[in-house]
Amino acid sequence: MSVLVFADSTDGKFKKNAFEVVSYGKKVAEQLDSNVVVLTINANNTEALYTYGADKVFAVSHDALSIFNAKAYASVIKQVSDAQDSTVVILDSSIDTLHLAPLLAVALDAGYASNVVALPTSISPFTVKRKAFSNKAYSHTLISTDKKIIGVAQNSYGVFESPVAGTTESFDAVIADSGVKSEKVERITGKVTIADAEVVVSAGRGLKGPENWGMIEELADVLGAATACSKPVSDLGWRPHGEHVGQTGKPVATNLYIAIGISGAIQHLAGINASKVKVVINTDPEAPFFKAADYGVVGDAFEVVPKLIEKLKAFKQA
Ligand code: FAD
């Protein structure tokens, strides 16, 4: 019996998500009086996972898995789960993982709970707390199947060190033809993506036009942040659709979300309220965003943002 964690990686490198799910898996294994095993696919430096409690890492390396394929990845996870007699499988909540999890649930005949924000509140019956209704509520979900899959919501549990003298073993998985093959992936290079960012600088219609985004990009550069925007901004073609966040756009669960010239409509807040610290800069003190924010600046973005950039640059230099 074991708890299996899939630690995802990009270009061989682990992201924070991987350390978060391993930290989570370690604790679930303790709750179940079981052991934690970790699966990696085409990852380098698997030793990095030992710091978070990964006693045993199974490393799968295969060219056919270099580009994500939901069916193929689900099949590999199932093979390791079967071999390790895993009763619980732990995943992150990236877009890719949200695609593979239902396939894995069918293959394992397992119950799957996504968007889980905390350790199981009970082992028997097995109950987890999840985000619901666009982060406006929590659902306490009971998984009654023998095998269980938990999708941990990004940034909800945290990363905890629990160093062990782990070992890594290669695992020979059978890679079946999934019928779908991505030939190439073109990445937007040199930019932090919203999914990977710890900090997001986001702007709305208050910026008046696309010509004013220079200061938003500069602020994002200084902070090592990703840029984002409200829906009307991408609808107007001021910014690419990939930057639109909210209920109908991308969800953002960062440590810091800075909203500049965004009113804070419910549909926008639905996508960002899982972020830890929210800062708003808006001329209108009655803007709804102030009610959702941790810190607010009532002021003109065209005055506040350049000053903020100047101060941050001076702070970094010092
Ligand atoms: P506005 O509402 O026009 O607000 C601009 C803000 O900028 C104002 O608060 C103003 O005070 C401030 N401002 C003006 N000048 C300055 C200045 N110089 N300095 C600082 N502040 C200034 N929206 C989303 O964002 N994401 C979604 O996913 C989404 N999904 C939707 C789904 C549905 C079904 C519907 C009906 C709507 C959806 N919307 C979504 C739209 C949403 O309702 C709002 O219309 C939108 O979020 C408003 O965008 P905004 O805040 O950029 O613009």
C-alpha cells in the first residue's frame, strides 16, 4: 500500500507545484500510516524531491513523453500506481493535470476530487475540503471508492521541507499509442507565464489604451512577475487573450496579485480570489475591488505606478 504523487516538470525542471504536492503526499501518507512514492516523467534532478519527503522516486524517461499527452501520462501513472499498490494518487491542479485526471480516474476506477485545499479532514470516511463556486465556497467531499485521486489546488497547501535520504529508480513504462501526437510546442519565451508566476501585475480599462502598457510591463519586470488583464482589455485587443483572467479567463492563485485600473467586477474576482495578497490601485475609492483587496491605493495609475517602479528599483539596488 502506498500514496503515489505525480511530480510534474517542464523541460526536466520541477516547478513549485511539484514540491507542494510532494509535501502534501508525505503528510497524507503519515495520516494513512503508509509510505509515499513519487513518479517523475523526463525530469532531471529528482534528488530535489527528497527535501520534501520523497522516500522513493520512480523516474520514467521516454522521448514519446517529451510533450504532454493526457492519455499517455494517465497510462504511465496507472502503471506505477498498480505496481506500487497505491490507494491514493496525488496530483497538482495544472491545466494539463486537469485533463489527465479524469482519464486516470476511469482507468483506476477511482473517485477524483479536484481543487482540494487542505489535508483530508477524515480518513474514514475519506473526506477532503475543496474550493467550489469559483472560490466563493468550500465543499466537503467524501470519496468512497477504494482508490482515490486528489488534485491539490495550486498554492493552497504550501511547500514544507521534510528531508529524507531518498532513492530514485527508473521505471520501464509501456507507452501505448494514444492516437494523438503533438509535433511541436511553441512557447512564448522570455516571459513569466501566469500559471508559473508568484506575482501577477494585472491592468484593466482604467489604463485607457494599449499604448499605456509600457509601465505595466516595466513593473512586472522589476517584480519578476507575469502580466495579466481584465476581460474587456483582451476583448478590445489591447492585450492578448492569454492574459485575460477571471471567471471566463485564467484562474490566478499567486502569492501577490496587483490590480491596476480594474474595477473588481464579480466575474474578475472569481478568477483571482485564491491569490494570497491582493493589492489594488484605483482612482475610485468606491471601486468594488477595495472590498476584496488586502491593500489599496486610491490614486491615478499614471502617477502611482511610475513612483512604485522607481521605489522598487531603488529598493532592489540597495
Ligand atoms: P471597468 O469596469 O471599466 O473599470 C475600470 C476601472 O479603472 C474603474 O474602477 C476606474 O475607477 C478605474 N480607473 C480609471 N482610470 C484610472 C486611473 N487613471 N488610474 C487607476 N484607476 C483608474 N471580466 C473579467 O475581468 N474577467 C472575466 O473572466 C469576466 N468574465 C465575464 C463573464 C460574464 C458572463 C460577464 C457578463 C462579464 C464578464 N467580465 C469579466 C466582465 C466584468 O463584468 C467587467 O465588465 C470587467 O471585469 C470590467 O473590466 P475593468 O475593470 O477593466 O473595466
